[in-house]
Amino acid sequence: MIAAGIDIGSTACKAVVLVDGKIAGSAVGPSSTNPGKTAEEIFARALAQAGLEGGRADCVVGTGYGRARVEFADENISELTCHGRGASFVNGAVRTVLDIGGQDTKAIRIDDAGFLVDYAMNDKCAAGTGRFLDAMARTLDLDHQQMDRHSEQASRAAQITSMCSVFAESEVINLINDGVEIGQIVRGLYDAMAGRVAALARRVGLEKEIMLTGGVAKSRGVLSALASKIGIKTLAPPAGIDPQIIGALGAAVSAAELCSRAGE
């Protein structure tokens, strides 16, 4: 059985192909003003990686903000559900999923089967999201890997009082002009961001294990700051699995179940 999930997010489009219940291919690319076309291109890349170039899937599920534009999907499912299913697929002990996306952050509590129990979202502004971190990286003229390295070398964190991108940028510029070390500034940004995410997580109730998904999960500094704020070890997906594809993976898991039901 070939099942696929397509996740059309605000900044990235992701696709995962499962063959007989195992990840066979995946792809990630930037979102565009034509989500339908982008979905087709990313899906084709995931199929090619799975050795199925030019092929098709038995069932496809779309998720994410642009899921309605995945015209070849058999079904569309909320990204809240798909992130839970995807996290549970890679680690069955996970009960809390923190998805830091491009324009929102989601705290998701799931049961032992990976199904949604409760959730909370921050979707009113960019605070605590990937866009916030990207804006701060541009202000500091660093890439995210360089930010992590600077943070790890810092002895302490500078205080960042605002999570508004505009005001935080002004704070960062003032700290630079005051001669504060870049590493301390980055640690301050990570701490401020982690505080915002931790507050959201507490609204749904923290349960071990906790998994961070989305592109921000690639940041060692954010993972460390978040673990410190919530007092529980926070995990990224296992090595070899891109944290950005977890929503698409959950959609593919749902697609496999859809195929199984259709065959009954």
C-alpha cells in the first residue's frame, strides 16, 4: 500500500510517502502563491525519493493551511490532528506536541494512540513562531546554525522584554549598540521565545514525553531553552526524520488508515 500526506503550511510545503507503513520518501520546499501547484511538485519529489517517480499513491490526505488546495487529496484533515498522529508514529510515548510553525504555535495533547485530546494556539501574532526567529536572524545577520553556536558559547542570557518582532528588533539593536555579546542576545531571544511557548503548553497540560515539531525544532538553542522553561526534557524527532515533515507524516498515516477502511 502506498499512502501519502501533503502539508501546505504558511512558509513551507511538505510531503511524505509511506509504503506498507514505512517512510519511503519525503520532501520539503517553500510555500508559494500557487499552493496547488506547489503541492503537486513537492509530492512528485517525495514519490521520486521513494523510487516511485511518475507513480501515484493509493490514498492521499491533505493538511495545513492550504489543505483545501490539494485537489488530488482523497480527504483533508486538520493539522492539529496530523501533528499528533505524526509525532505518535515516530515515538509512541509522546503525549504533548509543541508545533512551532511559520506563523503560529500549537500545543497539542494526544492520547496513547496519537489522537487529539486538547490543544491551544497562538495565532494572533508572530510571537514565538518561526517568523519571529527568522526576523531576529536577519537583524543579527546570522543564519540559524550560527545563532545556535553563539548561544552555546554565551555565559548568560540578555533580557529581551518584548516578543513583538518590531519592538524586539529595536531591543536587539540597542543591545548590540550597548556592546552586549551576540551570544547573550541570542540566548535572550531563545529564552523569551521558550517562555511564550511554555505558557501555551501549560494551557493543555504537560505530559511526558514532549516533542517539538516544525522547522524551529532544528534549533538546539530553542530545544534547550524550552526544556529549561518547562522542566521536562523536550525531544526533537529521531535522527533522520526532519521535524518539518511531522504534519505531513501524520497525514500519510491517516491516508494509510483511509486506504485500509476502503479495503474492508
